[in-house]
Amino acid sequence: MKRQEIQYLLTQGEVGAEVLLKAWVRTKRGSKNVAFIALNDGSTINNIQVVVDMEGADELVLEKINTGSCIAVTGKLVESKGSGQAIEIESSKIEILGEANPEEYPLQPKKHSLEFLREIAHLRFRTNTFGAVNRIRHAMIFAIHEFFNNNGFYNIHTPIITASDAEGAGETFKVSNFDFDSIPRDEEGKVDFKKDFFGKETNLTVSGQLEAELAAMALGKVYTFGPTFRAENSNTTRHLAEFWMIEPEVAFADLDENMDLGENLLKYLINYALKNCADDLAFLNKRREDEEKVKPTIERSPMGLIEQLEFVAENDFVRLTYTDAIEILRNSKPNKKKKFQYLINDWGADLQSEHERFLVEKHFKKPVILFDYPKEIKSFYMRQNEDNKTVRAMDILFPGIGEIVGGSQREERLNMLQQRMEEMGIPQDELSWYLDLRKFGTAPHSGFGLGFERLVLFVTGMSNIRDVIPFPRTPKNAEF
């Protein structure tokens, strides 16, 4: 008999049918006459109940069935006689596929803290919370590819190992095959990278943007979706050392079209989650409500999770220049009463998460797109405005998250790009291939980066980014 999944049985299973189910035990309870086993196979957040008639049952087998065990159940699908479920399985045969010693298995049927579950990341997939999060994460991966495919984009695989630092921040992980106990040095005593595997200094990528621009200048509309790495010593709830980025690049698009693309993509993804992840979202919505009752100091939207997702999907994003945002922040109560950790005094300040969240959650109460930032706080590749003070940059800010998207219209004018690179001390010879785009058929183009984990953080309503990626990489943490 072919195995059926719980999701199928709960939605399409026929009462009276003989079924074979293989799954993990969530709970077992019962009496001398009957036993009830709740099973979950990961296909849905919902369990299915197996009823075991103790008369004729193999008691030795039942004694070995504990929370965490993996079993195969053959039986009949019947209407449930109890409350809490519409159907259940009357078992005729149970086989243990894998035992779980109750004295050692750490996931007993009780509430566990997220901090504890991070310590057993190899097992936390089996909890309701992380099952829901990872099913939603998969749905978002699928929806991202679907959105871009439906809109005529081509997926590009950009290198993970690169010799460039796209952001110019210098916070990169070095890549080398040197024997660290005998690193070769040149006559000046510096590391001789010419003797390294690639013949030059290389690092893990911080962005696929520069390479994606190359493809966009021939294919028109492209996007990357891959891992990126930042050696930033940050232990906040919003930062990871390894995370995934979605980076579209579009030829002939200006900043307004770039903002349209970002807003349309985010609304599409949220609507996809609302339509296709209803059970998991309902669970996470209740989980967040319960968490806020226990920890009322948590800063969250007054809306429930699902209500917040619907609100973002249904409303236009506010579009605001950086200059206007600075005036709002400078005159805000938190700034005047010195409640902000970083006070806003002058134009040119680099906005922090507290400022972004104030604009979104307190002032406008909607997602906000900020644009035309000071060039001094942005990257070299962003198109300069005529005022010589600002660049055609844009950030999309979400409630509870702050910045979720960062992008710009790229500088397509060779002389302006070279001038900016010189001002910022970026060697032009190392990016000669990037400059060539401006020599051979240059064209206006735009793009942005969407932090995938921040998207999942928003959609799931989780409070820590370490809980929306299967195996988080953070300072002093590279387990599993």
C-alpha cells in the first residue's frame, strides 16, 4: 500500500478507505481499553489521531511508542467520535520505524523557549512553530520565483566567491586555501595572495548585484536569489552573518519603476502567503497573541499578524524623500524629548531602525518608501542627482522590521561613476569589467536587494531572525 500524507488525508481522504501513514508521534495517551496517538508528518501543522483498540493490540510495541518515535500505521479512515478532529484512523497494524527514548528526547509535549530550541536546531523542525515557519519559508521561495517568471525575468546564478566588495564596507569573510600555519608573505611582509588558490584576495559575496547588472545589460530583466555573507559583529534580532538575498536588476528602469517593482513584489508575496499558508499563519497569529500576553513589553503592531499582512497587501506604500523624513523625525516627540537613542539633529544623518520604525508604525502607520538619500551615506554605484548632494536610492520600510528592501537607480554615466569611485577610494582597475558596462552601450537601469529572512520574519510574525532560517550563523555560532 502506498503511504499517504496527513495533509491529503485531512483534506481529501475518503471515510472508510484503508490507509498507510508514516509519521512522528507528538503525544500518546489512553487507558486499558483504548490508546490515542497524535501523529504529524510535516505536511501540515495539523495532527491526525490514531485510535488503538487495546484488545488484540501488541502491548510490547505500544510501550515503545513515545513522543518523538517514528511509526507506520495501517488502518481505516473513519469519522471521529470525539471533539477536536473530523476524522481519525482506526489502526489495524502499527510498526515502529524509529524509537525515541523519553529520558533523552528533548522535545517533550510542553512549551519550550525559542532560546532553548536554537540549541537543538537539528530537532526544532519538529515543533509546531518551526514546522510552520519553514513551510512558509518554502512558500515564499516558490512565490518569489513565480513572480519573477510571470513578469519576464531570468534567474542568474552569481558567484559566492568573489574578489569584489559590492558595498564597499569591508566586512567580508576571506576565502583562502593557505595553510594558516605557514602563510606566504611578499618582500614587504604582506600576505602574498598571488600564491593563493585564485591568485588574488577573495571573499564570500556580500551581494550579487554587480554581476546581475552585467546580465541585465543583455537580458533586460534578471534576478538573483542566493546566499550572502557579512562579517559584521552584530548580535541583534535583525542580523545574520549568512543570509539569503533576492536582487532584481532591470535595464531601462528608473527609480520610480524600481519602487513600483519592489512594492508589487512584496504585495504579491504577502498575498501568496495569505492564500496558501492559512493554517500555518493562523497558528503563528495565535502564538504571537499568546506571546504578547506573557511579554506585553514587546513592541509590536496593535494589529494581529494576519490583519497586519492584509493591511500591508491592500494599501499603497507611502513614498517620501529622505529630506522630508528628516524634518518629520527632527520635529517628532521622541526626538524632542530625547527618547531616540540616536537623536536627529542635522540633514545627512544615517537613519537607524528606531527612526525607520517610527515613520512606519507611529507617523504614517503604513509601509514607507524613502528615496533620494544623501550620497555620503550610500554606495558608489548609485545615480547622483543634479543637486550633487543626493543619489537615486530607495529603501522600503516595514512595521516591526525597519528596512526590508534597499536599492537604487544605478549610475550609468561613466564619468560620474569614475568620479564617485575616486572620491570613495575604490580602485577602478579592480572593477574594470563593471566600468565597461558604461563604455559599451550604457543604459539607465535600476535594482534592489530584498533580505529574504527579513521577509520571512515579517510574514511569520517571529521576533528574532535566527528563528526564520534553519541553521543561523551569528558571531560565535556555527553549529549544526
